[in-house]
Amino acid sequence: GTADIQELSKTHEIVSRSKTELWHRILTHYLPLYFPEAERFHRSSRTDWFLAFLDKYPSPHMISAMSRQAFIADAWQVVGRKVAKERLLSDIYTTAAGSVGLPVGPDSDAVRMFRLVLAEGRSLIRQRNEIEARSVELLSGLPDYQLLTTIPGIGPINACLLYTSDAAD
């Protein structure tokens, strides 16, 4: 079982590195071109909602083409379960109305490429979540794992690493 746990850990590292590289591409290339003001709504690379939102609204011009209420109704499900969701969407709408992003059409190749990158990011998030769930499934019954996960900042993958390094000793 140690080899399986090590493979989970190594694969998680590969997926995490790929996700970090992709986030840098989004934050340093795509957002500055198409919706530079959107970066302030990005809170964590662990959440899928921001990528789903950008996939649906890759350009602020697609948002400001709607009325505020139509946008809020249309985007309501995309942002997931958020506290003060209406305020967030209203803030996004106001931000989009004053955006300096390039006006690109929804069927343009630029938007297609942006959406391709966003789909890759969403896939990497799903892969990471699957690996973490499997780690919990494999190790949750072990006393050492249970003890390790009581330490703040130690999640399933960190515990995997620590557990396998102890097993190798």
C-alpha cells in the first residue's frame, strides 16, 4: 500500500504544479487582456466557481450587455453558495461596466482559447479533489493519519507524505 500512497502524493504534486502554472497564465495573460478588474474577485485557487464564472463571462462586455438584474439572475447558479451573493454579483456588474478589458466577441478565437485554458483549470481542480478524497479513503482508518490531521495545516496529502516517510523509515 505504501507505493499506492506515494503515487497519490506524487500525482497530487504534479497536478498542483500544473494548476499553479495555469493560474499564473490566467492571472498574468488572460485577465489583464480581457477582464483586468476581475482579479480582485479571485479568492483561492482551490475554488472552481471563479473559473466557471470566467468561462460563462470571459469578457466584461458580455456582462454589461445585460441589465444588472438579468445578469444577477443569469449568474446566480454559477457563483455557487456565497454569503452576500447578490452584493458580489452586483459588484461584479458595476466593475464590468467600467472595465478596460479588450472588447472580444463570444465566438472569437481569443475567447475560445481562454475557455480552453479555463476548462483545463477546472479539470485540474477536479483531479486534485479526487486525489485528496482517495487519500482520505485510504488512510482515514489509520491512527497515525488521524493524529496527523489534527495538526492545523496538515491535510490529506500532507498526511500522506508524512505517513509514507514514516513507513519508509
